[in-house]
Amino acid sequence: MPRQQRPRTPSLPTTEDEDNSKPLPDPSTDGQKQKPQRPGTSGTEAALKVSRRQASEKFRQAERAERAYRAKKRSAATRANYADAKDHFRQAREHFGLGFKLLSAVVKGWPYVLREKREARRLRGEEEKRRKVLEMKRRLDEKLGEGEGGARDGEEGEGVKVV
């Protein structure tokens, strides 16, 4: 008797798409050929990764908090410096205005200062002249007194008048 032919089933399943002629791997045969693999991550490794991420996040938060703290402190100091600078500039403006007013008064009054100095110089000159004249008179009297010294022993009021 001839052998009956059974419908042949492919040993490897194919995709339903007829264009793709590549067969899919059979899971029953693959398991026997390959050794079972160990899982890639252990619980310890996963815990370490999680703790590293948490520490990293805490570090970033601490850096942000530190930057915010520094910014707050420096901004407070800057605001205080700004207020002081404004006050100094206000005072400087007032003092500059006062200085300008006083300078204009000095310019207006300068001729009077010059007149006063000129008058003081004139008085010093007159005093110097008077002193020189008195000195010359004294010297002249001494010279005349030496020449008439013998004749004027007892007669002091009756002498020759020197003009």
C-alpha cells in the first residue's frame, strides 16, 4: 500500500505576509540550544542606582538652595549700598549747589577783597615811610648833636633850629 501523505506543517512558523520568506525561530528548539541567561541587574545594583539618583537630586536641590541663599544675602547688601549711594549723591548735589552759590558770592565780592588788600598794603607802605623818616631824623639829630656837643653843655633850649 502506498503511503499516505500527511499535510505537511512547517517546522518553523512563518509570518502571514507572503512577501517575507524568512521563517521565525521556533521557541521549542531555541531553548535547548542556548543556555539560560542570568538577569542583568540584581536588587543591590538597582538599589545603588536609585540611591545615587536620589543623592544626585538632593545635591542639585542643595546647590539651588545655596545659590538662592547667596543671591538673597548679596541682593540685601546691594540694596543697602544702593540706598547709601543715593543718599550720598543727594548730599553731594546739595553740597555742590551750596558750593556753587558760595562761589558766585566770592566772585561778586572779590573786588572788595582786592580793595582791602590794596588798602592794607598802602597802610604798610605809609608806616614804613614814617618809620624811615623818623630814623633819618634821629640820625640827623645825632650828627648835629655831635658837632655842637661842646657848645651845648648847659644850654639845651637855646640852640640853633634845624629845619
